[in-house]
Amino acid sequence: MIELAGIIVLGILAQWVAWKFKIPAILPLILIGLFVGPISTLISEDGTQWIQPIYNGDKGLFPNQHLFNFVSLAIGIILFEGGLTLKRGEVSKIGPVIGKLISLGSIVTFAGAGLAAHYIFGLDWRISFLFSSLIIVTGPTVITPILRNIPLKKDVSAVLKWEGILIDPIGALVAVLVFEFISVGGDAGYTKQALVEFGKIVLIGFAFGISGGYALYYAIKKKFIPHYLLNVVALSVVLLIFVESDVFAHESGLLAVVVMGMFLGNSDLPNLKELLYFKESLSVLLISILFILLAANISLDDLLLVYTWETAALLAVIVFVLRPVGVFMSTIGSSLKTNEKLFISWVGPRGIVAAGIASLFGTKLVEQGIRGAEYITPLVFAVVLATVLLNAATARLFARLVGVFLTTSESIIIVGASKPSRVIGKYLKKNKRDVVLIDTNANNINLARELGLDSLNANIYEGDLTDNIEFNDVGYLIAMTGNDEINRYALTKYSATLGENGSFRLMSDEERKKGLQNGSAPSEVLSTTHDYADLTRVANEFPSIQEIDIDSAAVFQRLLDYIYDHKDMVALFLKAPDGELSFITNPSEMEVEEGSQLAYLGKTIDVESVLQNGSNN
């Protein structure tokens, strides 16, 4: 009882430490596991481990194979949660770079690490390629904490984020298939029987995954499941599909739950967010328990087995040769610059799926008497620890060194994706500014995406937008919803992190009735003449932003006076000759150069008439 409670307490403590110091949680989890496991034998009075995962004598948590049954089920739940996050639309828009990284890049790692393991360690070909299949995967749980503290261009952070998300289930599948070849083929190697088993795994895994996903989808959609049982029923179905698939085709359960998660994640299920929140919380708990157990289950002999120059050489090949080769081959012809490719090459920490599956498969193969299988678990753990430590300690410094560290944040977040937001967002994108629209209204989000605008269905009250690594380059915040309370809350909560260069909101109905003077209006108010209702009316009547050439401050002020006098026009931006955009919130302090432009929303202005006759036209 003390051991089990201790694992949970230490696991959550490790998660808190990871959050506090912005490091991947896997690092403190494995270090704690090693300390209470093999290292504790050096300091305990009787030479036994403080936490012993497998039951031995009168001490231990799991008798016989029960530890690895728990590991299998836990990894299945974690992979199901990963599958839920894979969206077809998001995958399709990330471009060919991601596709090549998870295909060509994986092949480079698989082949290169397999060859290196064979020739450096002298491992059997089968064990070498099982090892290489396990280290294909990076993972969002290790990459996200590293990148969250580094301001990067959106393209760079998006590549690393999506590679980590997509490669987890793909790497797990490759590892499962290689393991099946080894365990079925035996000493005969890659036999016809192994090929048949390979086909069975794929067929049964996809069949059970899709059928289980559809069954759960249908039950939720038809409201056969009461709301308070939704999460636990979903969990039980995941476990049922995992076990049933595994019964029909050994080791197909992992594939089945990934497919099931992808099916549900791409459905129109209204309760998907609730499932995700529950699975995320459960995954945090399982990961915390899992990695302390797995690290504690490694013996001192296992650690000494890889405490050699061969391990250092293998790590050097993986980090300094294979990763850069895979990245540079995958990014040929892309818009990424050389320094960006170098940074992506540097950030490739291996994660939770690699360590978990390695421990599971390594132990099973040792029991089968496969020569060299004892190297699998400690070698993969060594790769995980080394890459996480290296990237956590040096990624920020390396970003500065190669010049991808952003000193200024120029991207823009617009809270609210209604018609005015979409019109302004389209103009900003046309002027080469990265912009993201956020809304809880799915229809507004879909309309924004049809215009080619990046948009996110999110509630600013429920989540923390600063956790999104793709917002690291955001420096401007515009709150443009029809609710003044939401607009003020957005600025209060996110101005310091997402609006460091400028935070703006629409004026409230109360401010509109009172009347705001340009000189005395709060600097955060986007327009002193239009609230949400007025702005929406103008955007519906004139759904595009127009530009007027100006050559002096006097012309700029005269045109502004004219626009302020007309309710069917809204002044928005001053565009400098070099294309730089400035929000028109305090026009008297703005510098106007010859060749600048005034950007406004509304009907076409007869500029000559205005300049000749004044602002009363």
C-alpha cells in the first residue's frame, strides 16, 4: 500500500516539477524511478529496492506478468488519447514537410539506427531493427514543454508539434509490427508465418478500431449513454477493444485503439471535448505511475550493460547524424531556411511511447530467450534520457545560436471570428501577417477556414491559450466579440503574454452611449466610433478593407476626420511604405511618411473631393 501510494504522490510531484521548471515530465519521472528502484539498492540497509514493481518474495506490486499487462493497457489508453487529437483537416494543412518527416525521416532513422546498433553493439539484426523502430518516435509530451519557453516562427513550432503528435502512433505501429516479426519468426527470421501474422495485426487492428469507434459514436449520438457515465463508458470500451483485438491477433490492440481514437477524433461527436479532457487527465496519471514503475524495474546490471563507449557512439550517430540527415532530406524544396532546418534537426527528444513499449517488448523477448533482447530496454531509456536532457538544456541557447529565436513577436490573435474579424483577418493575412481567429462558434470557425484563415475552436475561460506552442510568436491581441465582458477578460488574462506589442478591444455599449473622444479614449479601444453592432453592420455592407494613398500628416488627419463623421466607415490601420501596419488608436502621435496608406472598412471615398472641400461631404 505504501509503495502504491508513494508512486502516485511522487508521480504527481514530478509532473508539478516539470510544469514549474518547464521541462518534459518524463525527465523527473524516470529519474525518480531510477532513484527509488535500482539506485536505492546502494543505500538501503538490506540492499533491496525501495519500490519493487514485480513481486519477489514478500515485496513487490505486480506478481508474474501483471506489471506488463498493466503497462500494455496504460499505453493503449495513452495512444487512444493521442489518436483523438489527430484531425484530418489539421494534418492536410501542415504541408508536405510533415508528411516527409514522418515517412522519409522515419525510414532514415529506422534504417540508420538499425545499422548502427548492429555494427556498434554487435546486436542481432532483428533486435537492432526493433531498437531502431522504437526510437523513431518523438512526442508532444516531451517537445511541448521545451518549445513553450522558446519564441519561434509559427512554421517551425508547428512542424515540431505535428511531427511529435503524428509520429507517436506511427512509431508504435512500426514497433509492434517488428516485434511481431521477431516473436513469430523465431530463429528462422522473417518467415512466411511472420508475414501472415503481420497481415492479421493490420487487418484485425483496423477492423476492431473502426467498429469500436463507430459503436461508441453511435451510442453517444443516440444518447444511449447518460452524460454522467460518458467518460467511464468510453474508457471501458477502449479497454474492451484493446483486449478483444489482442485476443484475435496478438499485439494488435495498440493499433486498434489508435484507429479508434482517430475515428472518433474526426467525427462530429458533440462530446469530443469532454472525452479529451477526461483522457488527458487520465493519461497524466497513468504516465506518472507508468514511468516510475518502468524505471524502477530496470536493474543495476541493465544500467551497467549500457554504461559503455558503444552507447555514447550510438547516441552520437542518432543525434548528430541520423536526425539532421532525416530533417534535411525531408525539407528539400520547402520554404524552411537552413537555420530553421538546423533547429528542427537539433530538437528530437524521444518520449513516453518509446520508453513504455521498449520496456514491454524488451522483457517479453528476454523471456522468449531472444539473444540481445536484454539491451532493448536500457538502450531505449538511455536514448530517451540523453535526448530529453540535451534538448531541455540547450534548445533555447541553440535557437539563439542559429538565429531562429524571435526577438519581436508580430503575429496577431483575434478573439471572435464573426464577420468583422474575418474581414480584418483576411486583410492582415494579405499583408503577410500571421493571424489566428479564436471562437466557440463552430460556424464562424468554418467560415474563417474557408477564407484560408487559421482558426481555433476554443473557449478563453476554459483553457490557457499560452499553453499552445504555436502562439509563441504572437505579440498582438484583438478582442472583437459581441460581449464586452469577454473582451475585457481576454485583455486582462492574456495582454501580458499574447499582447506584449499591443492589446485592443471594441468599445462597450456603455462607452458608445457616453461617447469617446479620440484624445481621451482608452488606448486599448480599437475604434472610438464603432462598437460591435456598428462594425458588424459596416462589414456586412462593405466586406473588404480599402486603402487610400496619403503623403502627409495633414492629409491623413483630414481623411480621418471625414471617416469619423460617417457611420458607414471605420478607420483601422496606417500602412507604412515598407508594409508595416499600425493600429489607428491614437492618430495624433502617429508618424506619417510619404507613400503611406490609410486602411479603412467602408464605402469608397472620393479622396479629391474630401481634400478640396473638407470633412463635411
